[in-house]
Amino acid sequence: MKKEMIAMLLAGGQGSRLGVLTAEVAKPAVSFGGKYRIIDFPLSNCINSGVDTVGVLTQYQPLRLNTHIGIGIPWDLDRNYGGVTILSPYEQSQNSDWYTGTANAIYQNIRYIDSYNPEYVLILGGDHIYKMDYEVMLDFHKSNNADVTMAAMPVPLEEASRFGILITDETGRIVDFEEKPKNPRSNLASMGIYIFNWSVLREALLTNKEIPHLDFGMHVIPYCHQRGDRVFCYEYNGYWKDVGTLGSYWEANMELIDIVPVFNLYEDYWKIYTKSDTLPAQYISADAVTERCIIGDGAEIYGKLYNCVVGPGVVVEEGVEIHDSIIMEGCVIKKGSSLNKTILAGNSVVGENCKIGVGEYAESLYNKKVYCFDLVTVAEGSVIPDNVTIGKNVAISGVTTPEDYPDGKLVSGGYIIKGGEE
Amino acid sequence: MKAIGMILAGGNSKRMKELSDNRAIAAMPVAGTFRSIDFALSNMSNSHIQKVAVLTQYNARSLNEHLNSSKWWDFGRKQGGLYVLTPTLTVNNSSWYRGTADALYQNIHFLKDSHEPYVVLASGDGVYKLDYSKVLEYHIRKRADITVVCKELPTSEEIGRFGQVRTDADGRITDFEEKPMVEASTNVSCGIYVIRRRLLIELIERAADEDRYDFVKDILIRYKNLKRIYAYQLETYWSNISTVDAYYDTNMDFLKKEVRDYFFREGDSVYSKSDDLPPAKYNPGASVRNSMIAPGCIVNGSVENSVVFKQSYIGNNCVIKNSIILNDVYIGDNSVIENCIVESRSTIRANSSYSGQDEHRIVVEKNERYIL
């Protein structure tokens, strides 16, 4: 049997600029928007677009990703023929290797793709928030008789130098591209979403297999272009958000609480699916405040929340006050604590009477590139003891005890990183 | 487990008023995200009963929709599964289910084709958690013929709608009165039974021969001196939702922390069909106090002492008090709703006011809905 188009979802990246959030989970498995994980968006796009065969390429810290995806039931990707398959690097009789680049990962899974004998292959990343109908993009690809179609979106010209920029002719055919140009000639930024004719991609991968760190943007696309293949640009104008830094991750979450969010999860026709436990409705107590919030199922709110994104099963006890924060699934915030601009990853516990996110911003003593926002970032499963005061731009990971906080304080820009190994 | 399960979910009740116009009681939404039958189904699943039949008859559309896949309760395995049994015309039978025993009799093939030695019979209108294997253990220990799960209730007018039992010191049922006019006992039958499969087949075949159709009247009560019928006392939460007041009170019980903790944070989970709804959203102006809000809701107004079910929209400046808002209800701006149960998919126009005085008012409003 033949599949017209299958998808290959690259989900192996660490996303190191998300700091302690990705210390133990791959970026696509990071929680988003109260009950989702980032990978839910491309997976839901696939099934909503009629793509029912998806290979998910994993490498970095795959455990959470594997348990989340399982056999694909939440996305209806449990199929007799096709469905979702986790593709991890494997040992071969010779040249065993990790996935060394985006295209190398596809190269190592040629046999998987061949087994479905597809006409087209859709290449996706696992780290963006967007809704997109890949079928429309495929129609565009077919109508142009293209070999390769790259999705791109217009960005403000002053920001264009951060992206891979596509230069097209009047028919949409790509005539040139530039990687992070100083003086961009166009504002069409590549989104890392490609449709290839499988025969074209297969040949390109085999020809270039010796190139170290074989990459789509750096090697495969330029190769196809130079060879004279028909490479087209599919312009996309919807919502598309890169959540690659702590700042953009926080911002994208906060956009969901706008009165009419640009990215609307409440529409019926393009549902986002996720694996979730059956939970009761959330409980909001008589003294609670929930102003400008989205809150996940089964949460119990006794405190006051302003501008927050709260995950399923979270408990916020009496006397707690939280502003502008992301509280992921299963966290417990005990009596009398206050949190400000904090990202609290799943199943963390904040003790009683803590003050988190207070004082003035200070440069990070841990990693200036990653921690350059006034956000407190707390890794999954962390514990913060009672009665401590924590400044801004702080990173915390692991089970911390009062001894970790001299005078009960952690200053702005500070960090406590405790090893994950037991 | 050495038992199969059968859930009687065919029932309708006049005492549910308009709420049962469109659905079987077993499909009534409970606690924001569940339906009544989820409790019996989850109990079956958590007791490791693998083969379960649901007997439906009255207005089963929303029930069938809810049961369209068995995977949510972890049935649908190679061994066992979930069977939805409806009345059908056959050469020998052209009737609807004429009673509970008749419903079992019309599906006797399900009993005969199974090989498990015991049957757990349950109803679809109870809200409770119970490990049926504990009841079976008790049944075997007492060498009982039939075990009836019973619950001690406080005296109230409500008690007249249940079967009332009296037992001897050993737990054997000596008196069983079905819905008596004068209160016989405060120990009531929960409508949950454990019985040996062969005995059940024998009893319902004999009842059918004599044109008797009711499991309680024609089997339990008639045989109580002949067979060893025992009461298993349920000490934990149990509620039957089949009147408007009981339905209202049961939902309001979930506003108590100890009830929520018991059902959702301790012991086995309760499962339901997954709906993939986004988190509930609270816009500026939302003020929610002592209420449950289900996923997919958008709240702009004030909600107090209420349970709001899935995907409901509450407009600006609304005041919702002491009410139950069922699934997918749209409430226009500036509306006031007090002491009401608002039926699923209702559309309440802006500036409306509904208030239940002496009793909980049921609101069904099928207005045109305009949504951006």
C-alpha cells in the first residue's frame, strides 16, 4: 500500500536556551498553555490535515516524549497501517551514529520512509506553536509542479536578520536564500517546514550522506537549488510562534490569556489534541481570585491568581498570590507564598510563605545567554523550602533545602542547580 | 476477576422532569466532566472486571455517543470488552424491556456465553467508588446466594424512593420492602448485586416463565426466605441522582473538599470519555467563588456556589448563583440565573433572568445562537 504523504517530525533537539526547563526533557515535550506539550501542535496539525503517518525522530532525553506519544491514541494516530512511530538512533552493523544533523536523521531512516512508498515527505520541527493545514501546502506544491516547497512567513524587516531568508521571483519560485543576512533582501523567513518529492529528497540524501552534520537549511536545500530543482516558497500568514527562549516561551503563554487571543484554542474546527488524564472540573474557592487566567482541569485554587497560565491538577493554597506566571501540571504552592513572573515546571512544590521574583533585576551568574529575562525559572520536580526569598532572573533545579539559601535568600541573578542523578 | 459486569442503564424517571426528556439518567452529566455511568464503568474497570454489558433502552442517544469507544475505561481488549445491549425484535420476543429481570432475560445469551462464575449487577445512576471484588469476597465468605450492596442513609423524605432492608446480626437480609409508604428502615439498597452466574440464569428464566419481570419484586423479595440474601454495607460516599433534587445535591456535594479529594485524589481514578477541550479561561470581570468550572468554559461574569459543565460561555456582568449549568450553554451578557439547572446546549439571551423559588428551576432555552 502507498501513502501519498507522510510526515517526519524532528523532535530530537534539546532547546538549550530554555535552560532548566529542558534539563531533563526534550524541548518538544515541554508543557505549554496549561495542558498541552509543544509537540501537540505539529501532531494535531498532521491529523487535522489528513496526514496519518508520522515518524517522530527523538534523540535528546526522549523518555517524557515517548510516554506522552505512546501509540498515538490522543491524536488518533493509532492506526492499523501508518500511525505514529518513534524513531530513535540505533546501532547498525557499520557507521553507527547519533543523529548528527536534521537531514542526517532523515537519511538514517530512509528504510522507514520507503516502507510507505510515499509520493511526498513533509519535514516538520517539534518546537513551534501554530495551526497549519499541510494539505493546502501540498496542493500548492502540486500545482507548482515543485520538487521542494518551503513554508515561510513574512517577518518585520528589522528582525529578518535573525532568520533564514528566502528570495523569490513573482511566481513564488525561490531564486536565492540567505542565512541570517546583515542586509536582508526580503522579509520571508523560513519556518523549517518542507515538502519534498520523496524521490528528490532520497537522491539528495544519498548523494550528500558523507557531509558531516548534514542539515536541511545548510546543505540539502542549497544542493537542490543549485541542481536546478523547482524550489518554491509557500507563504503562510497565520500565527506562528517560536518558543525557543525563556522570554518568547513566557510571552507565547501569556498571549493565550488575552480576551480574544491571536492564537485561539477555543475554536471547534481545528482542535489541538493532547494526552491527558480524566480529571474533574477545577475548583475555585470562595476566597480565590482568578483574573485573566487560563486554568487546567482538576486544579484547586484557594489563592489569588492574576495573569497566569495554570496546568492540570495544580493546587494553590490559601493566602497565595501569583502574578504573571506559568504554573505547570501538578505543582503545589503552599500557604502564604507570593510568586511574580515565575515559570514553575511540572510537579514542583513551593513551601509556605516564600517570596519569589522580588527585588531588582540582575545579570545571571549562571548563564547570561539563557537567563536574560526577569523570570524565575524552576525545573521539573523541584522543591523550594518554606520561608525563603528569591530574587529575579533566577534558575532553580532539584530538591532544595533551607541550607541552600543563606539567610533564607537567593539574590537576583543567582542559581541553585542540584544534580538530577540519584 | 471471576466476574462479568452488567449495568442497567435503561431507566427514565419522571422525577427528573425535563432533564430526562432527551437522555437516559445514566448519561446525566456529573461533577463538571463526567457522566453518571462513568462511576459504575470505572468501578468495573478498577475491579478488573473485563467483560461488561450496558443495557440501554430509554433515549439512549447521548449514552451511546458517550460509549462510542470503550478505550476510555480500558475495556476493548481481546479478552472481554464493552457490550451495549438494546432491546431487539426476535422470533420469540417483540417487547421492550418490561422490567429489570426481563432486560436480563432478553440478553440471557450474554450470561450463557460467558464463563466467569459470578455476575456484578449495577445501575447507571449511582455516584460512588467501590471495589466490587471486595463485595465478591464478602459474598463468598458469607456463602450468600445474592449479595445486595446497602447504604445507611439519614432519615428523610428521599428515603421512600429506595428499597429498604433489615438484616440479622450476620448481615442476612430478613426484610426487604420496595419503596414503602411508611419508612421500614434507613438501610437502603444501592441497586448493586453480586450473584453466581448460573443462579442468575436459573432465577430469571423461572421468572420469565411466570411472566414476572422485576428483579427486586419478583426475585429479591420473593426469594428472601428461600435464598441466602446478604447485605454488604457501603461505608463511603454513595448517591443516586434520579430525582431533580438528588441530582442537584450530588453535584453540589462536589463543592466540598472532602468529596473531591475522595473521588479524585485518593485511591482509584474515575474515567470518562476524553473531549480534548482547552483550559477554562477567566477574562477580566470574571469573579468565581466556591464553584467548579469545567474545561473549555469562558467566564466573563460572576459565578457563585455553582457547577459549570464543559464548554459553557458566561457573558459579561452575568450573575450565576447556586446553579448548575450543563454542557455547552451560552449565557448572554447581563443575565441573572439563580437556583436553576440549565439544560445542555441552551442559549440564554442577553439581559434574561431566571430564578428558582421553592425548587430548582429547570431552564431549557433553544434560542438561535450567534457566535463570532
